[in-house]
Amino acid sequence: MSDYYDAFEMSPVPTPGPDAVAPEPFRGIYGMPAFVTIPTGDLPASVDFWIRGLGFFELFGIPGRLVHLRRWAFQDVLLVSAASVPARPPAMSVSFACVLGQVDSLVEAVRALDPNAVDGPRDTPWNTRDVEVITPEKARVVFTAAKPFDPASQEARDLEAVGIRPPGVGRGDNGERA
């Protein structure tokens, strides 16, 4: 028996599908369970790229020092002023959920700012469509959209092989885990 259970009610990410609607930008203040801090040598240019290209908004800022950006709930980025940034992107990346309907517009928005900053979209073996962006700060950012689940697909068989089953298949209620 698997220890995994459906806990989608905790997430702002909508149920995958071609008609999935992205949640509105989340402007509430909460204790952040995780966030990314990215140094930048040009704070205004970085903020512009993240807002116009990646769809974030400025939650708040400390002039000349820091800007807190956000998209959906739990998608927080702190851009901080730094004397220098890496010359090349690291192997590590950070990923943010999006919906399928946002993929093409995200690619277009980034290409309008920097045609060489975007790679993809490409489909993954774990049933997502991903776009990789290299930001002006040389951060490697992946936007990932879940594709509709097809129980007859190779992706479904791959997920089942590692113990991940679709909702409602061979599961009890969450009472003992909640």
C-alpha cells in the first residue's frame, strides 16, 4: 500500500486540463513555506523581466535593496541587489506551476524581451509541459503545466510503476492521515 494520498485541497494549482484556469495573483500575507532569493546587479531591469515576461507582480519592495515578487500563493521570489551575478546559469533550477493555457503566452512574452532566454515548450515523461527560462540574473526557471491525465498513456504507466495512482484508484479516505 502506498503512503501517498490526495491532498490537492492544499494547493492553488487547478486540476489539470486544457481548460484549466490559473488562479488569480495572490496578494495575501502569509508565512512563506519556501521562497527563492535571487541576486541581481540591476534590480529595476530584473523586476521588469519577471513582471512582463514571467507574470509575477511586486508584492512589496525596499528601494534599491529588495523586491518581493509573487504569482500564485506559495510562488514567492525575492530579488536582492548584488554587486555581481554569475556569468552562467547554474545546473539547479526552480520550478513554478502554471496551466497549459499560459504556456504559449509565457513563451511569447519572454521571447519579446529576450529571444534567447526561453527553451521549449517540451513534454515530459511525468505528464507535464515545461518551459525553461534563463532570467537576466542567470537563474534557471522552469514553468511546468500538468497535462490532462490519460489512464491509458505511457505517462500513467510510468507513474503507476513508482506507486503514484490517479485519484480514486485503490485509495481509502484520508482520515488516518489528516
